Amino acid sequence: MDAITLDTTIKTYLTDVRAVFEKGLRIAKAAEACAVSGRTRKGLEVALGLEPIVHELNTLLNAVSMTNRLGKS
């Protein structure tokens, strides 16, 4: 993989990571707002929506890492 393609790919992955983090942040803020307003169980229910986001982030970070390693070989 040439350097330009590698850089473009990694930038794209990192943009995706940021977007997914922002989505997770919105969910975390909503969960916190529920808890602060006394709806703790609802907050927990909302927070559990982070599970697929954490999985997606892990997948994206693994992809970035593997792309970086492949680019060095």
C-alpha cells in the first residue's frame, strides 16, 4: 500500500472513530441526564445503548491498527 493510500485510509478510519465517539457521547449524556433527574433505571437502559457503539469502536480501532501494521510491511 503506498503512503498516500495508507494516510487516506487511516484518516477515514479516524474520522469514523470520531463520529462514533460523538454518537456515544450523546447517548452517555442522555443517560446521565436521566440519572440526574431521578430516573436512574431509565439512565441505565439508555446507557446500555453504548454496547454496540463500544463494539463498533473496537472494530474500527482494530482496523486502523491493522492497516497501519500492513502499511509498514
